[in-house]
Amino acid sequence: MDPCFRRDDTEVVVEPQQYQLSQVTDSFTGQSVDTARRTLTARLKRGAVDSAELDARILVGAALGLDLTGLIAAAARLVTAEEAGRLEDFARRRLVGEPVARILGFKEFWGLPLQLSPATLVPRPDTETVVELALEMWGGARHSSHRSRIADIGTGSGAILLALLSELPAVFGVGTDISPAALHTASGNAADLGFAKRSAFVACDYAAALSDGFDLIVSNPPYIRSAEIAGLAREVRGYDPPRALDGGGDGLDAYRILIPQSAALLMPGGSLVLEVGLGQSGQIQRLMAAAGLTLESPAKADLSGVPRAVAGRKPPR
């Protein structure tokens, strides 16, 4: 598995946006913990931030190093100057749209704490649908005596791959990404979670550097239509790496590459599980069928009822 890069590709990293000092006028200095939380909640509501109360609780807790129980127990104590400074910084960043996970630098996915970087997407609950369907496909397959291997194409923070490794203790996983910075983040997460010896990370365009022999391949590829990027929430368009979002004119560019690649890499009886966007499941299933994969089940819906994960299986010999 040799590194593979596009010769014309460059690393695109989204830098944190700058904020105006005038956007924050209230001071947390000298306030009680509870008052500071209420002050931040009000400020976020004035700034039209969704889930202002939840965001305020999380950010106050992070600034003070307290969990929910700690916040309740320390409600009456005064915020120190150092804590107030941290909280001011968090407030300013949230008010210009930076997601809470970006501010904190980590996000929980499948119960696993994952470090983030500007080169990675923030893992979202919808993507856990891919993990669920992948485990269902795994349970319905026959596995030979060889050591099973799985691959996560465009791994980003490593979220899907590491979630699967946490559920499949005998499996070895490979994550690919065209971004060296994303791979650095993913490999760090693997090490932090104790999966370093059961994982490898390869820099390449989709699956171009992989050799065959995978029992399961998963991916959350870019699937937003290019024309729709500007209309995404500011937390997404301003902070997620554009290359991880933009799926081309119809949102399917990545699928046209990775589905045939994956079909060739799968072991007989192996499965491909992909995250898809709204209204794309039928098109992805047709691409899978054209690549010789069989469709054993309908697309799996996320918690909002949107078909979010599609699976195909390579026929056994």
C-alpha cells in the first residue's frame, strides 16, 4: 500500500474565522458560575445561535474544567479572571459560527472521544447509521480463517473505522485519505483509543493505493452538490474542509470513483457500506449494481428518517 497523491492536489485547510471584539460586550469576570452560564446563554440567543442553552453549558464547563455535576455544585462560586478569559474566547468564537466541537477540539462518536483538526469533518450522529449497517452486514457474512480486514475510504478523523474496530476486536483496519493532516489526526485518535496495532493509515486518492483482500469497506464521501455548498449552515461551510463536502455537480463524483474501486478490492462475500445524501440512495444503489454488487436490503434511515446508508455485497464465488 504505497502513498498516492494527485499531482495537482494541494492541502486545503479551513482557518478559524476572525471575530470582532465588539461582538462581545458583557464580562464574565466576577460573576458566579451560574450567572456566567446564564449570561452566555443570553448572548448566544441574541446572536441567533441554535441550542444556546446547551452550548452555553458545554462551553462554561469546558472553560472551567467542570462536568454537569461540577457546574451544579460550583454554581455559586465566582469565575476567576483566567476562566473568564477562556470563556470570552469561547463566546466570541461561537458567535461567529464556529461549532462547539471545533472550539473544544474533540467530538464524541459512537461513544469514542475523537480529536479534530481543520482537515477533518466534525463527525455527526447521522454517520453512526453507517456503522450500524456495516455491523449488520458483517453479522450476515461468512468470514474465512484469514485475519479479516476492513477499510475506511476518506477516513478523516477515523470516526467510522475506529467505531468498527471497537466493535470487532479481531479485525485489522486501514484508513485512507488524500489529506496528510487528516491522517495525522486519525492515527492519533487510533493511538489514543488503543487501536494503533490494529490499524494503518495510507495517503491516497480514495482507494487507489490499496490492494485487494478486504471483507468490509466503508466510506462517508463528499456528496453535497457544488451549487449547494454556499447554502449550508455557517458551522459547516465555514469550518469543514471544502474537499470533504463538495461532491461535484450532482453530488456523485466520489461514488463514481470509489464504488468500482471498492468492488474490485472486496473479498467474495465482502460488503461495501456508504453514507449518502438526501435523495441519493437510489442512484448509489444503481452504481453499486453496475459494479457487480448485490443489494440485500433497502437503504438504512437515520434518526430523522432520511435514507442515510446504502450497502452492497460482492457475490461469493
